[in-house]
Amino acid sequence: MTQEASSEAQSGRAETALVIAIDGPAGSGKTTVGRALADRLEGTFLDTGVLYRALTLAAQEKGIASTDEARLASLAAHLDVQVSRPTVDDGRESDVRLRERDVTRAIRSKEVEADVSRVASHPAVRTALVPAQRRAASGAAAVVVGRDIGTVIFPDAPVKIYLDASTDERAHRRIAQLGLADDPGTVAQALRSRDEQDSQRATAPLRAAEDAIHVDTDGLPVEQVVDRIWAIIQERAARER
């Protein structure tokens, strides 16, 4: 990375021609909408959660415990991860490479699943992983989803969206997506607890950027939400001409 590019990564200015930052709570539709929008843009789709999974895999391979915040942060600061459009038609959302090695499937292992939440909970890790998340979204265009994209990862993104939906709606989506047999009330309560944890954490809490456009997805099909965001992108582009 050049000195100029490195400076941009540190400041939060995007190296991509276009970054669409999408934030929102669990179950608001970020991943589904973001993937469909990236397809329409013919750009990269990045769920920043894959970076935490790649870090967890790298730590496990190096024998670093998920409780060792200092060593995890050091590893995160030098993490070499690339995320790009899928080259294999096996249902994957993107190709994920760790030091040029395809780890798209490996980061979804039970071992990674068991440790990733603990790894991602460390403030020093979240801070250290910011540059890697920015580098992973490099390209002609990128749709980046998460909980701190517009506020921390890409604060200068030209288009920032905050997706939201009622807790009950999100609970029903989770049950349908994951094939759960849980009571909707129980799932809704779990979502409320996660919302509280995400919004009150000291590092990169879940919140809408001041200039983000709120989009309520309650009762809306994915294509309609994508159309709405697409119109916002076109409007912003027309203003800049």
C-alpha cells in the first residue's frame, strides 16, 4: 500500500470509487439487502463479520487464545485478508482469502463459531482491525455492512444507510432464516439483549451516523428495499455531477 493510500485508510477515506455503508441491528436485513445491492452495482459485498472470523481462524492456527486481547490485537493489526466477488458457484457470498489462501469455508467451522464472539468483544481487537476492514473493501465499488461502518470504518462514505425493523419483525426473520423452532417472544428478547449490548459497548457502539438515511424494512420485500437505496445512490450521484 502506498503512503497516500495508507493515509486514506487511517482517516477513513475510501480507496474504492464508491462505498455504500449499511449499518443496523441484527435481523434488519443488512446481509440480504447488501448482497443484492452489490450484485446490482457489480461490486464487492463485504460483511465485516468475516474479518473477525478470519482473525479467529488465524489465531487458532497460531495457538493464540481467544482471551488473549494483546496478542489478538497484534495479529489483527497485521491481518492480510482479501474479500472479493465469488468465483465459485457454491452459495458463498464472497471469496475470503487469508494470506492468499481461500478460507471461505474454513471461517464457518464450528471451531471458529465457538470463539469468534469472544475474539470480537475485545476493544483493542476492534480498533486494530479497522485498517484491515478498510483494505478488504478496496475495488471499483463496495457495499459494506455491519454495526459501525458509517461511524467508524468508513465515516466518509458518500452513501450511508441505517436499516432498521421492529424487534418482532426481526425475530420472525431470524426464525425463518435459521429454521428455528424457538418461540418468537424468546427470539425477540434475545435480539433486544443483543441490541443493548451492541449500543452500549465502549468501542464502536451500534448507532446511526449523523448523515445516514434511515430505511425501515418492516413488511418490505428485499427488492423494494434495494430499489429505495438504489434511488438514493442515483440522487447522490446526480448532485455531484
